[in-house]
Amino acid sequence: MNISLERALDVLMHDGLVVYPTDTLYGLGADALSDEAILKVFEAKGREYHKPISIAVSDPDMIGAVAYVDEMAEQFIEEFLPGPVTLILPARNILSTRLTAGTKKIGIRYPNHEVALELISRYDTPITATSANLSGGPDPVTIDLCNVPYDCAVNVGPLSGTPSTVVDLEFREIIRVGADIESVASFLAKWS
């Protein structure tokens, strides 16, 4: 077991901030069910409170625990996840309105990265999945570019750097173009 992963789990349990790798960029992780931890993420990033924060999960069951998943979403998850896509789905009441910024929707990452999946799976709770940089700063593809305050980092070296594609499955629209865009667009076209 990676010592930094053990430390990261301990930090998460105490409402701290962890920098962790995903299949795209380094993320800033905190307990997504703790208001105190979520506030620390906003403060660390200098992020405005009216902007939602995505979360990361380690399996489809965790998605169903925090969001409403219809037939199309189930098929999307089966086809694209884990992978470099952020799904936007209707949020369940278990999630803080701080994460959803009052939109009643949640962005969900299910990253295709074994370290991220092990961290989230062992923590057994979704964690925040915003990039580990100041809002508007350079994409954190290495630990050196993670320019936010944090308590612990799990460094696995340079990452791909292509941000995730963000897709709102309720309205069947692409919010941000990123990795895997052609396949995502093709999938949505089949459901229009």
C-alpha cells in the first residue's frame, strides 16, 4: 500500500484537502458529504460560491447513491465510464447545496485512474473533483502546477492534461469540449 494513499485517507477523514491524480489532471479532493470540507475547497481555489463543484466516485453504485440515473444515463455510464467525462445529473438530497450551487444538479467524475479509484473506493464516499489549481489558473498536469493550499498530495508524475468533456445528460448537451468528444457527441446524437 502506498504510504501517501494512507495519509490521504487520513486527511479526508479529518475534512482536509488532498491532491490526487485522475485520468486527465490533478484533482483537489475533500469529503463531498462534509460542508466543512467543501468550504475549504472553495476557499483554497478562490472559487465563487455560485459555481458548482463536481465530485468523483469509484463505481456506478456510488453514482446512483448521489444522483438520479435514468436509462440513457445508465447506457452512457456503461459506454464511457470510467473515463475522462464529467456527467451532469439531477442530484439527490444527500448532497450539499454548496456542491450544486442551488442548481439541483451534480457533476460526476468516475476517473479511469487506478490511484483515484483506490482512494475513493477505500474512503467509500465521493470526494470533490475540481482541478487542483486556483480558479482560472493553468491546468495542473503535474504536482508543481497544483497552486492551491492542500494537506497531502498523491504524486504519480505528469498526467495527460486534456480536461474532461462535460455533458448534461438531462438536456443532452455538451457543456465543455474535452477528451473523448467525438464519441460523446455521437452517443448524444443517437438519443436526440
